Amino acid sequence: MTAGWYSDVAERIASANYTFFHAGALRRSANFIDDLLQDLRDRGFRVLLVDCVDVLQTGWGSALPAGQSGTLYVIWRPEGLLTRSDFEDLIRQARPPVHSALMEGNRVVIVSTMPQMMFPVPVGSSVIADAAKVHPSPLPATLLRRVVPSLPSDTAERIVLRAQGCVALAEGYALVDRSAASGNQKSREAERLLLETLREAFAELGPEILALLEHLVLECGVVDVPQMDLRDHWIAALEDAGLASIDDSTELVRLFHPSWQDTARLALSQALRAVLQPPNAWRAIAASLFELERTIRSLVSQGLEARYGEGWRQRGLDTLAPKVVALARAETQGEVVSVADLHSPLDWLLLDQLFALAAETAQHVRLGGISSREWRQFSERVVPVRNRMSHMRLPRPGDLDEVRRTLRILNARIRSTPLPSAGRQTTPAERDLDGVSAGDLLATQQPGAV
């Protein structure tokens, strides 16, 4: 039995041939990769480190040479490739040598500072997604005493309890405890260590979970979440990072240990402020919003023209006209006097104003097969997403699905509904559709409509 920080991890890696270890900030010692490799060697493994950054120069074939047997390949830092546009190709290229290594009787463990869910899955399969996860146990006080023999038993128990079994905190708290600082200085240093470690742990979770935690913790003040309200991969990532636990008796997911909660809120806020690059979903949401908003503009302008004729700009916009003219004059069209001078006055409306105009117009003209009530429902679902994007906030999980679902419904209706025409008014039967939801109507479409 080895006595290192990762003896437990080494035992779990030994129980399977092909594994993934999420070594988040709370799980990493100060000399993490050296400590892990040493514990694996002490466990009896012949270890070969494969640093993914080096793979860019050597290629996967050289990194995982064929013809060997009984080797444990430690594939380290795949997140170093994530920023590359050819990431999926690089991961796809890893499949043949990894599978060959396994067939030759070797073991493979992928070690990352990021959750398994952060890595996109290329077409076919992924060497990352296919690996079984290693679930380390909380660090016990007995192991802490073996790693740091100078600690008294009661001190080790106290440190492990405060660290909640996390290697990074236990190691750091042990150093603080053995320092010559005063009690107050030690307390401040321990709090600084917790804040910095939690901030790094949050940053490694990725923008999707960060946005989820921002909503739950910072906006709603919720730290105990029903398990059914969270997706399994979110729970798994938070558990693996040491940031959540499940209470089986209540089926609640507890975010952060109670003694950490104030510090965790501060660390989460700081991690959110440090996100400067757009997440992967950003471009997809922006593209879908672009198509959705311009589709609505086109429909509304056709509806207003069908209802009012050539004077649709002045009569259709009514009280909105002064705001439209003011915005157009302030931005690019200083010579504009009235909405009649604008070829596309709807370009100057905010999305909530556009939805409201669509809902009002749909009371008189059949607008894309969407009732007035449904236009209001669309607004409630999509405008918050548009506002988050407008203010450069992180998109929440589900934002992309919401926009795409609305766009699919709208496009399906447009394909099955005649365009508005002059004099075309809604019939009493059509007005009755205001009581039917978009989802109900969409379910009646012909197969393949969406």
C-alpha cells in the first residue's frame, strides 16, 4: 500500500483498463502530476506520460508507440487542445493508437483539469467520452498523517474536516498549520487558500455550468437543488470537482459545503468576471437569434402591408414611430424625418417591441400561422435570451434549445400557412387558435415538418 496523495486513485485506475480522471483544482496537490505518477509507479505500474501539448509536435503514433505491453499511458492535459479549431480531428486521430494500446494489454488513463462533459464528441466515438470515470474517495485523516507524518492525529482530523477531504485544501491547510504565523494570520491564509482554490475550480467547470451556478446561487440564492432539476452530466461534473454532494435521503444536490458557502459565492462571482472568451454556444445562439429576429421582421412587415397597404409604415407603427425615427437619426440616418423615409423601420425595434407588434398584428391578419397569444408566449421565452446576449452575459443551459425550438415552430408554420395578403383578415375560427399552444399545434404538423 502506497502512502501518497493519489494512492486511492491508483487503486481505482488498476481496476479498469481505460479511465478518465477529472483532477479539478480541489483534487490537485501542489506537485500534482509528479505526485500522481509516483503513486502509480508505487502501485506497480510502468508509466508513460503523454502530454497532449507535445502531441502537436510528435503525433499520436509516436506518443503511444505500438509493440509495448504492460504500460500505463497517462494522457495528460487534453484541455490544452480545446482552443484549437481542429480539436475534433486531433481527438479522432487518437482513437486508433489508443485502441491498439488497449488491445496490446496496456492501460490508458486520461487526466484532465476539466470535466469530461467539457469535451465535444466527434462523429463516431471519442477517446475521452468512452473512458470510464475514476471517482476518488475523500481524503481520510489516516492518509493525511501518512503523507505528513509530523501532524498530530487530532490536527489531521481537524484539517481533513475543514478541507472536506479535498487534497488541495488538506495539503495547503497542513502547510499553514505548521507555519510560524500567528493564529489570526493562519486563519486569513487558510481563507485566502480556500478562495483561490474555489475560484480556480469554478473556472475549470466551463461557461455552461458557470452560467447555471450564476442563476441558481447568485441570482436565486439556491444551494440545495432537487436532483430532478439538474441534468446528470452537470451533477457528475460538480461532484467530480468536489463542489457538490447528493443527499440520497432527500434527493437534493447540495452545492458547496455549508462552511464554504460565503467564500464559494465570492469565488463564483470572481470566476464569472474572469470569463472573457465567448463560449462555444455563443455563436450558435447568435446565429439562431439573427435568423429568428429577421424572420419575424419579414412576417410583421408583410402583415402590416397586407393590413394597411402602402401606408403601413406610418399607420402600423403608430406610437412606436417617434422612437424608431429617433434611433435611426442617432445612429446612421440623420436625414430621416418620418418612418416613411425608412425602407425597413422594423430594424430599429427592440425584440420585445417586435414581438408585441407581431401579437397586435396577428389579431387582424393571419401572421405566419401564429396566434396573438403564441407571439406573446414566444416573447416570454426568447426575449430573456436575447437580453443576456445583448448584455454579453453567459448564455444559460437551454438557451440555444429555446431559440432553436421557437425558430423551428415558426418555420414549420410559415411553410404551411399562406402569406398575408391585402384584405386578408382572421376568421372567427382562426381567432379561436389563441387558446391553443404552439407546442400543441406543432404536434399536428405532418411528419417531417420540423
